[in-house]
Amino acid sequence: MSSPSTSASPEPVAPAHASIKRAAYREPGPLVIEIENVTKLYKMGEEIVHALLGVSIKVHRNEYLAVMGPSGSGKSTLMNMLGCLDTPTSGKYHFTGKDVSDMSDDELADIRNREIGFVFQTFNLLPRSSSLQNVELPLVYAGYSPAHRREKAMQTLRDVGLGERMGHKPNELSGGQRQRVAIARALVNNPSIILADEPTGNLDSKTGEEIMQLLEVLYEQGNTIIVVTHEEDIARHARRIVRLRDGLIESDVKQH
Ligand code: ADP
Ligand code: MG
């Protein structure tokens, strides 16, 4: 990861793809996610869209998984499901051993806040809030004291190389820096799992590589990562690739 610059100078040049440091393979830990024969139908007036047609998948701690597939194949639908942002039409979902369909709205909100870190293609930062305020937000919901929040958010921003950008608002940051703020926000609660839906989709390829280098470091530190991408270059960073097509898993392959 690049070190933070101390002035308003341009960002350090991101490493080329070939120079990205690949972390050593880690043996997966206990089961985190288990979905079984999950379907998702959307009703659009008269029409029914079958976004997922029966998907089963198990993800263990310390896995680094890429979800690939053409546009419309169900990648985002699957991620929203895994992240408890949406519920399956049918099928089972166990998160850390608990049946998600048995959970109340409060329990689901709690899981989303504490156990899952989201990173989106469009960053989804609060535009009028500083980096620090954006990263503190999940801790507000989690009920930490203001001093503890600040300390944790600052440390997480330093971890992603933004120690010098704490007071900047999103429009005062580059795309890569914005995505790093979003990653810090995803990480600040020490979630069980990081879900990233096309995190490099709005970035140029060099900046995208910088974000992938950061994910590589997070993997090395023992995080569990699921990243959606349609770029083979990006997917090559993962240790396992799941390919979706028309709402079904086409292949699920480990690569060390
Ligand atoms: P991907 O992320 O792989 O591009 P999505 O999961 O977004 O695919 O979409 C899968 C299918 O479900 C597509 O045909 C899409 O049009 C449809 N879809 C996704 N979200 C909705 C929604 N909220 N309402 C209706 N149809 C949807
Ligand atoms: Mg999508």
C-alpha cells in the first residue's frame, strides 16, 4: 500500500498490475456464509424477472472470492442477499450458523452493521461529511463513545493510507481516495466479511489496481472478502472465482 502524501501533491503512482504483491494463500477458517438453493424473483408489473434460480454457496473465514458473470447474471442480487440487504424468495441462508430468515428487522440491521462491510461501485459516501465523519458513522449506530469512535475511525483511515485526508470531504478527494474512505468505513467495525460490488468499476485501471492491492493486504490480515467484478484482471487477485450465468452458478474454482 502506498504511504499517505503529506501535501496536496498528486497521489503516488499506483503499482502496475504485475507488481501487485500477492499475499500468501491462507487456509480458510470456520464457515461464515452458507446459502442453499436460493432464488430471487422480481415482479415487474406483469413480468417476473428470475434474478437467481437456485444458488448454493459456502464461504469460510479468510476466503477471498470473486463473483463474475455477464451484466444481468445476478451478481448484485446475490451480494445484496449475502449482505442481508434483501431476502431470498426461497432457499436458506445461514450467516455464522444462524438462519437469516428467523431474524427480526433489528437483528438484521445489527448484522449488517457489525458483521458486514459494504463497498459499492459508486462509493456511497455522505457528500457533506469529512472522511472521518463518514468512517465514524457505522460506529455511531454501534453505540461507541465519541472518543472511542474517533480513535477507531482515525486508525482505520491511517490503515488505508488516508491519515492525511481525515478532514477532506468526498469532492476534495480523488476517486481512489474516495473508495479507500469507503473501504475504511466498511472495515471500521471489524466485520466478519467484506462485500465489494464492482469496487473498481468507476476507477481508472491504475487506481483500480491500488484498491486491489489494498484488498490483498486486508486478505493477508485475515479478512474475508467477496468482490464482484467483470474484469478478469481483477478477479485474478481472488483465491476462488464463482461464475454466474442467468441466475445460476456456472463454475466455482479455487486458484491459489
Ligand atoms: P448483475 O449485477 O449481474 O448485473 P443484477 O443482480 O443486478 O445483475 O440483476 C439480475 C437480474 O435481475 C437482471 O435481469 C435485472 O434486470 C433484474 N433486477 C435486479 N434488481 C431488480 C429490481 N430491483 N427489480 C426488478 N428487477 C431487478
Ligand atoms: Mg451488478
